Amino acid sequence: MGATLGKGDSPKKGWMPETKIEAKMVEAVQRRESHGSSVKSFNTIILKFPKIDESLRKCKAIFEQFDEDSNGTIDPEELKKSFSKLEIPLTEEEINDLFEACDINDDMGMNFSEFIVLLCLVYLLKDDPAAVHAKSQVGMPNLEATFETLVDTFVFLDKNKDGYVSKNEMVQAINETTSGERSSGRIAMKRFEEMDWDKNGMVNFKEFLFAFTRWVGIEDEENAEA
């Protein structure tokens, strides 16, 4: 999910994206970071979890529309067909890249929480000429405020505006919220570990989104249904 580090290496400036889609994510996040974030503290986001959860669950209808064989997952062909039907201007390579980026289990089937991450990535990349109409075409006007909140939260966490969140940045964000509380460092480390899937010390926007769906409870329901 991020560039691989050798033993003894540590995250540093000049971090190189591992894939084309990650490079696009970083560019899109950095474009947004030039406008700043309206998020003032991590607590304000935690308070919004129930509302975000409710909004994201409304994606279920879109998910079911994409899942033509109703087997609970979206395969690459179903995704391509749906994007084509909705006239979302993405190339086959871009759709494949998005699918691979979001199929976290590499099982060629995208579950509901993975699909939410994909929709949010399409929203983030909407400024890219290749994704101009994507936002309106995937029924996103209703979800725009929620996805905007997620992008805004990531921008808030990424203090040095390099497109990634580091451990120190997470600690800083939590400390700003819970100044004086002894447990704040532990909370920050736990949240960071939940985001840093590949344990390389840097979190990209996709990793952040996967953690976020778990924080608001989307993945718990998925597991319960499985």
C-alpha cells in the first residue's frame, strides 16, 4: 500500500508511491491540502461517526445494483459493466487499478466495505480529467458531504501535507484533542496501527479509509452477515 522499506529504513520525505493509483491519490490529496481542512480536532470526527455510518450504509443500494449476480461481492467484470452503464469515463486500466487497490483480500471479489473505499477514491479523484463525471454518475451527490468529511479528516491528520499520515502526525492530532490526558499517546498509537495495514510507518488515503469503515462499524456488520 505504500513503498516498501528495507530493514533499518524509516519513513522520510520523498516517499515514493508504490502504484499508479497511489500516486494519483497522493496528488489528489495534496491538491486538497492546499485549501486546508475545516476539521478542528479528531474528537469532532468521532462525534460524527453515527451520522457517517448511516450515510455510508446508503451505498448498499448502489452496491446491490453493481452486484449483478447477488453473491455479495462485486467482481472485476461487474464493476466494468456498471461503470460503462453509468458512463463513468475511466479507462479499463484505471478501473482495474481501482479494483486491485480496493480488493484488500486479493480474492477478486469486492465486499461492501471495500466498495465504499472504491467510491470514496472515485470521489477523491474526481478532479482528475479522467473522472470528471464520476461523482454525479455513481449517485454521489447525496454522499458528497460524507466523502468530503473523510477527505477533510485525512487532510487534518496530514500535518506536513505530503499525502501520507505518519505516526508522529497521528500522535500530534490526538494530542491536540486530548491534551493533558495520559492515555492520548496510547489512543494515537492504536488508531495508527489500525490504519497502517502494511506496517511501513506511513498511511495513505486508502489505508485510512479502510480503517475508517471499521471505526464506524461498517465492517462489523459485513462480518456478521458473512
